[in-house]
Amino acid sequence: MKNKYLSIISFILVIFLFNSCKKYLDAKPDKTLEIPSTISDLQAILDYDNFLNTGNGISFGEASADNYYLPDAVFNSQNNENQNAYIWSNTNYSDYPNDWASIYNIINVANVVLDNIDKIHATTIDQNDWNNVKGSALFFRASSLLKGVFTFCKAYDKATSTSDFGMAIKLTSDPNSPTIRSNLQDTYNRIISDIVESIPLLPDLPIQVERPAKASAYALLARTYLSMRIYDSCAKYANLSLELKNDLLDYNTINTSLNYPFGRFNKEVLFNDVDGGSSNYIVSPYYAIVDSTLYNSYDSNDIRKTAFFTSQPPGVRFKGMYFNQNRQLFIGLATDEVYLMRAECYARSGNKDSALADLNHLMVTRWKAGTFIPFTASDAQEVLSIILTERRKELIFRSIRWMDIKRLNKEGANITLTRIVNGQTYTLPPNDNRFALALPADIIKMTGMPQNPL
């Protein structure tokens, strides 16, 4: 069985090579490689968590965001790619690994599974297993495409969505299929349709959070609609997710003195996804110094101040990932994010009381017992401001901030980013083209796809 499993993985890796570099397109697969042909084979592919859940870093957006800064000495020690990401010099690059490759490696796995699952006839005995395989593959494809949108595309704007660049929508693992860049509307349509199709196929909750389920699919759909600023749909799916799982950690029960206070797969995690193979290490706690204004915004009675951060000269570093290993940032789905999404949508719809209820329900679990005074507000706009502040503080280093800056600037937030490096000031004004990061130069050359405006 072990040999068969390794043979299946070898098959996948060969397919990766075919899709990763044009020079491999004329190569022929080794006929001794095991081709996945059963439901259990395909489930084994999807359960290869070291690749699908922790092995592919998606870090370019986080590296470009404003949660941290680099001391000059650290900046000067970095390679050109890292330096350019930090100062928003959106130049072409070809270094591997990178976020584009990571995204399409996972999409290719999903497509291998989807290409094969429909060839297998499900029986009454294994129908649920068949459903789980197909639903999970659709989820992984949608999740990866959404990461690509957050990184390589402009913020969604309905008025320009059919002319703005989207992602390459790959629906087959055939290495000879053309790679064509879609518009942003079509990309979002594919993400949404994949998630919607996955939901009836998945169980309400997973047997293990490395696998998708209805609760995480609803949360992913809510995150998708939030990024599109379609708030009624975001609220709908956030609510459906919380109906299935609404657990919150009481931070009073964790040991904040630990290097990594949060256990892996804690009770808030809906779907475990980790930036474990970071393609841009400057966002790791080893390098990144937390923005001092952000750190100082946490109250002394807010447990997050000691659970999330540690003082290590020359500044404060992040340790609050929902994955207890160094340099591996949790970028998955968790109930705290879902509560914040629903609260934001309530506030935007004018439902002040429901927004406050969700916010305070979350915040009481974050403050020292007996110290939290529930937030109050005179109107929904004031509540919204508080929620957005707490969203940034709660979801720091979860690879969400870059998307948030882009969508909030579309709402008129007027967030300008600033870096000071070696005495020189760099700025990124709202809605600048550089918020859509450059695609790798070799991908542009290989496919002929249009590059983002630089």
C-alpha cells in the first residue's frame, strides 16, 4: 500500500513538471508510475497534506502588506525579489518557487482528481466517499484561484471586472491545454461555481480539518463575496458556516508565555492551510518586525497582546499563528474570521445591534476575564469602524490584509502604504496598479499572457 501511495505521488509530481516548464511538454510519463484509478487513490492524493495544506507558500501579498517592517540591515541582506516585494517595485521575476507556481501546483492536483473521479462509477456503498473526493477537489481549486486573485489581481469592481485581468482558469490537468488569462469577472464566477458545486458533496464537518467540509466551504464563499464587496451574500454564507460550527477559543485558557501558544488544529480552525513553504521569507517571524502603531493598539488587558507577540530586539515579533511551528503562518479558515465577516456585513446593512453582538461575542474571549467592557456605538457606521479595527488586529499575518487594503480602498478608505528604507521613503497610494502583483516573467514568455501594468 505504501509503494502504491508513493507511486501515485510520483505520478502527480510528473504532471507538475509537465505544467511547470515548457521543456517538459515533450517528455513521456514513466509507464511504471501508478495512475490513480480508485476513489481511495484519489482521496490519498487529496490527503497529501504536506503538499496541499502546508507545502505551498502563498506569501507575496503578505510581504507587500503593512503589518510589519524590516530593519535596514535585514532589508539589505535580502535578495532582489524580496527587496522588490517590500518596496512595491513590481518588476518581473522568474525565481522558483513563487506564489504563481504554488497556486497552479495545487490547481493541477485538483484537476488530476477531477479528471479521474468522473471515470469512476460510484455505488451506494461508496457514494459518500466519491462525493467527498469530488467536493474536496473543487474546494482546493477554488481556494487556490482565490489566493491568486488576492495576489495578482486588482480589487474587484463590478464596473471594470470584465476588463480587469483575472487568473488563468485551468480546468484540466492536460499539459497541452492552452493557458489563457481570463478577466476578473470570469475568474470570480469560476471560484463561486466551484465552491457552490462542492457544498452538497461535502460533509457538514470534516473528520480532520486538513479536509474541506460544508462549514469551511461556506466560509470560503463568504470570504470570496467579502472581497467582491457583495456583503449580503457574504453575510448569508458566513451565517451558514456558523450554523455548522461556531466554536471560539477562550484565550484565558491558553499559556501566552509559550513560544507558540496556539495548538495545531485548535477548536476555531475550519480548514487548516499553512504558508509552510514560504516563497518570501521576509514575512516570517524571524525577519518581520510588527508595526509599532499596530502593536500599541492592543489594550493591556487584551490577551492577544501577549498571545500574538513577543519582544525580541530590535522589536516585536509575531508568534500567534494557529499553527505551532516557526515561520509557518496559518492562512486557513477559522471561526473568528467568520464572526468578523458577518459582523461587518451586519454593520454595512445598518443592523447595528447584530453587528455589536457578533463583535462582543468574539472580543470577550480575547480579553482577560472580567476586564472586557462590551463595545457600544451610536450608529452602524461607528460599529463598522470598530469592527474593521478589530479585524486587522485579530487576523494579523493570515494573508488577508493585502486583500483588505485593496477592497477597503475601493470603499474610500484611502489607505496609503509607506516604507522607509535606508533613508528613502517609498509609498503605495490607494488603487495603484502595483496592488496587482506582477506575474513571473517566464510564465508571461511561455504563455503569451498579458502582464499586469507595472
